[in-house]
Amino acid sequence: MTDRILEFLRNRRDDGPCLVVDLDVVRDNYLAFAKALPDTRVYYAVKANPDRQVLDLLVGLGSSFDTASVGEIEQVLAAGAGPERVSYGNTIKKERDIARAYELGVRLFAVDCEAEVEKIARVAPGSRVFCRILCSNNGAEWPLSRKFGCEPAMAVKVLELAHRLGLVAYGLSFHVGSQQRNPKSWDNALKAASAVFRDLAERGIGLQMVNLGGGFPAKYLKDVPAVKTYGQAIFRALRKHFGNRIPETIIEPGRGLVGNAGVIEAEVVLISQKSEGEKVRWVYLDIGKFNGLAETMDEMIRYPIRTPFDGDPMEPCVIAGPSCDSVDVLYEKEPYPLPISLEIGSKVLIEGTGAYTTTYSSVGFNGFAPLKSYVI
Ligand SMILES: *Cc1c(COP(=O)(O)O)cnc(C)c1O
């Protein structure tokens, strides 16, 4: 929460829930990453918040960009980044989208299997490819599934094929899981990566780059280690596993760059109980899973919520969204304490919502507008 955001909200016309992003916070975050990992290039994971003003700021600061689709590539190029600052980091791409990215000048692609390498060799000849490997997501509050990446032994084959087909077998990538609260999580993945580097070196293929992925946390209810601590842990792991031949490295922060820069203002629509005897109150907001808070899925991300009555006695509440879909409940398994004095019509501030909110908002499910966004 920043004074600039509070000031903006004081003067805003009341027209439904909205996200306000403070660019000063994004700038501070970017500079903190640059300082914590001085030899590492930052590729902002655009999907976290592709707002034009966020992209403009990051282009100006010298960031590069991790993109997942032709649409995202075009957004980044429109903001003024040259294609040499773009990585097409999705391992699942249509061949015609690869061809389009190549036409736009993109030369860096992610893969995790031989079929994807073959597509790239056909329509993006000579490009650099990095292979994503699976790694443990222990310690992450938003763990990723096995959807992306392959076992390290398979990565050796995938990159060998890339080399044989005239591509540059450039390196490896991994993602330790989003909202990763343990800075030591990079250690195991880097151990596996260094083994692949050695295997391929023995076959005459010299990899150059390790993409350390995202995973850097935003502060929600629990404290998280500072970016500096992550930088130190990662550098230590690089030294340990690569000795004095540390490869080129990149990071792809999404949540860690924009998460804490945003605040959502929402309104209490209804407070009710299910029976006379039941203590738990149901608090219904005008924002839910379908208009911005999708990351409350399985109650994984628990946002800090501020109310005008903070400091008053609290009571555990179930918090739910406004739509007529019964899965649109934010916190129920672990009820959320809110002030007893909270009223229908009260405004609440949901903090740490700069990442994965606007883009996860449906187009108009149930007639509720997509989440509005203001960048200041
Ligand atoms: C989503 C994504 C990221 C960003 O992850 P965060 O945990 O938000 O930092 C980075 N890299 C890739 C390939 C991604 O898909």
C-alpha cells in the first residue's frame, strides 16, 4: 500500500472494483532485482501484468521480456522493446506462431521435447533454444504441475537434436514454483542443470545459459525473504555447481516484480449467516474468482485485506465473490478474520494484487465487468 494509491482512491469515482498499480513500486522492484543479481538479465514475465504502462516503464529501465504468445510479443514490441529483448518462453507453440515470432525478429525459444525442436528448426532456422527441465516445487505456495519441462536426461537428447538441426543449443531453464518462499530451492535445480551442461560438453555441445525462471515471491500475509537473500542463495548455488565457469543467467520474475505494486479496492455487497446458531459470517464482495481473484483457487494465495474497521474485534468469516457460481468462494476452508463492525457497503483494500489479477479476469461472466485497472 502506498500513499499515492490511497490518494488516487480518495479521488476516484465509485464504479465497481478496480486495481491500482503504483509504477514507483515496480521501478523499485526492478532495481532491487538488478542489484541483487547484477550479472543476470531480467526478462519480465509479461503474463503477470501486461498493462502498457508497466511495459513502457520496464522497456525504459532496460528489461527484457518473457512472452507466451504472439499477442504478448506484439504488446512488448509495441512498447518499444526490440525483438532481441524477447524470449518466446512457452514450451507449447503452434508452428505458425513460431514462424510469426521469427518474422518479428525473435530468436530465442523455449522447448521441452523433440517435436517442439523440429517445429523451430523448420520455421525459425538458426535460432537459440533452451530446454526446460522439471524440478521440485517444494516450498512454493503456487506450485506448478508437470505440464512444462522434461527430465534432465531427456533434455540432453532434446538439445542434441537442436544442435543437429542447425539451431543453437543455448541452455536450460526451470521454474521452482511461483511464490517460492525458500531461496535455497534453486540449488537442486542448478545441480541438475550443471549435470546436463557436463553431459552435453562431453558430446561437444557447449551450453551457455541458465534461465533461473520466476518464483520470486510477493509479500501477502506472511513475510517473505528479501530479493537480496534470493540473489545470494542463487549465486552461492551457481558457484557450488558451476565452479568458476558460471554460465550466462537470466531470471523471469512476474509476481516478484509487480505483485506488491497493486491494490484492489472492492466493496462489501452482503454480510449474512446460514443459521441462527452458526458463528461464521459470510461476507460477499463485488470481486471474486471470475473478476480478478482467480489465484484464490484452492485458497492458495491469501491476500491481506484492509478495512475501515481494522483494530476492532475480529471474527472468522467466509469470503465469497458476487457471481452466481457456487465455486466463487475465496476463503472457506480456512475462514478469514474480519472486523465484526464491517458493514454492507464498506470498502475493503486487497493488497498484493498487482500480479495475476486483471489477466485472470473473465470477459463478463454473469454480467460482471472485467477488473478495471489504473496505473499511476
Ligand atoms: C509465469 C512464468 C514466470 C513468472 O513466474 P512468477 O512466479 O510469477 O515469477 C516465469 N517464467 C515462465 C516460463 C512462466 O511461465
